[in-house]
Amino acid sequence: MTDRAEVNRGPFDDLPGDLMIWVLIVSELLVFGAGLAAFLAVRITDPAGFAAAQDHLHRAAAGINTVILVTSGWLAALGAAEVERGRIGRGRARLAAAAMLGLVFLVVKGVEYADKAGQGIGVETHPFFTFYYLITGFHAAHVAAGVVVLLLTAARARPREVEAGVAFWHMVDLVWVLVFPVIYLLR
């Protein structure tokens, strides 16, 4: 015999967090995807100019930032698992550590921006840099928001809220894992 609650389950009932966080995540992925698609489309019109502009970027710093965000995502996942198991203190510590790594990411990105400004490179220098600042700046804003979300969910330490916050943080990680090769490495 089938349990009545099982019959009434919807297709989204097993998502971490709730449906609205997933609507947000999907919409943000579409926005970043459109930005990267536009970048690639414009790049086709001037591959040599884009390659020359790209040479002004700090690939090593971006690589370090990739490791920082992936590590942060791992810590956030561990924190969510700890909260789910009722180990609130451990969960909070891991979520806070994930947030702190997000701040480290922002510091590294800030140093990179300051270096570009010192070289006189701005959004109007070349179309590459217009996209560079728009895409990485929009991502940095999401990192900042994600740090706040992680800290708020760590403070409350409610499993469903932590799941939603960590899902958002993983979206931030995923976007960077796509931005990094397209902006910094693709020739």
C-alpha cells in the first residue's frame, strides 16, 4: 500500500532548500551564461585584440582564486552536513570558514582590479575589459552576497536554510569555474 504523503510529493520536494532558491540560481546561471556567450561572440570579431588584452590578466591569481572558491564550496558542503547531523558548532565553524575564504577571494580580486587601474586599464580600454569588469564584477558581487548568506545561515543553523544558502554558494563556485577558463585561459 502506498503512503498518502508519498503520493502527494512533487518533483521539487527533494531539492536542497526550497524551490525559490532554485529559481534564483537558474536565473543567475542564465544571466552569467548570456554574459559569457556575448563575450565569446564579440571575441570572434577581434581574437588578436582579445588575446593581447588577456595578457594583462593575472592568471596565477585567478588560479589561486579558483582553488579558494572550490575549497570554500567544500567547506560549505561539510558545514551543511554537520548542521544536518545536529553538530551545530562544527557546522557553523565550517560555514564561517567558507565565508572567510569568500572574503579572501574578494581581496585577491581587489588586488587584481587595483593593478588594472594602476595600468590605466578600465572598462573603455578594449571590449575585452568591458566584459572582464562586467562579468567578474558581477561575480564578485555574488561572492559578497554569498558571504553574507553563509554567515546568516551559520548564525541560524537551520538545516533547510543552510541547504539553500550552500546551494547559492555552489552556484557562485560553478559560475567561477566557468568564468575562469573563458576569461583567463581561452585563446
